[in-house]
Amino acid sequence: MRTPERDGGGASAIACAGANSNTLRYRIRRIAGLTGRDIGTLGDRVGFFLARRAASTLW
């Protein structure tokens, strides 16, 4: 579990999210299942990052 904002570090992403590591892993699997995207691949990870940035800019 890694995020671009946290330089790909799983532990810092978990700490930042304020959730249990199992909860965060479950949520990532759930998002992958719903979207058909794999956050483990660079292209999909960038896509999620850009979509999140765009959404935060619009709202």
C-alpha cells in the first residue's frame, strides 16, 4: 500500500490515513474491485492520483 503523496511508503500512508492497516488494505482492494484498476501499477496509480487531485480542485 503506497501513495504518491507519501513517496510510496506504505507505513506512512497508513499513519496518515488514521486507519488500521487491515482496514486500509481492505479499502484499497475494494476500490480495485469496483474500478477494475490496480493501484500496484504505475499507470493506474497515476490515474488515481490525478483523479483525486481533479476532484479536490472541483469541490
